Amino acid sequence: MVNYCLVPGCSIRTREGQVVSFHHLPARDVERCKQWLRAINHPMFGKDTEMKQLKNHRICSLHFKQEDFELNVLGMRKTALKDTAIPSIFTFPDVGKLWRYSSRLSKHTI
């Protein structure tokens, strides 16, 4: 299954070896989900959107700050978001550079 980022203008999607993670909108927490929707300012989804319409949509990790992620026991970033995380980064990287970087990274990890 291919994941796409819901943020308007973001062209990130899943690829093998990519260092980007994808996060479901917090549809069970209606207020937090509305905060996410306000933050991404998607023209098709607003404060009146039914939560069931959002259950299959995701936002990529590039839209979250480093401190929005949980840390593992070694102090390294995990892919899990904190309950307080709200997407806040809306600059878009060169997808080709990101893909080349993640390909190099995956060759050097065990």
C-alpha cells in the first residue's frame, strides 16, 4: 500500500528505504484532529469534516518538529508522535534529494 501525505503541496509518498514515516490523523481525538486540519489548511477538509472521512489519511513526518517525536531508551527519535504533536513545518524538500539521501542511509544501516 502506498501512503501519500495529506498536506497540500507535499509530494511525499512511501518508497522502500525512505526515512520518512507517515502518521494517521488523530480521528479519535476530535479537538486534536481539528488542530491538525487547521494547521495543514487543506481545502477539502475543514472543521466540519466527519472524522470517519479522515481515518485513511496520513501526514508525513517532515511536517513535525524533532521534539514532536517520542524518544527510545537510547535517546534516539522513534517514529511515534507525542500526544501533543501538531504538524507545523510546511517547507517542502526536494523529493529527489530526499530519496537519494534515504537510499544512501539504508545501505549503511544494519
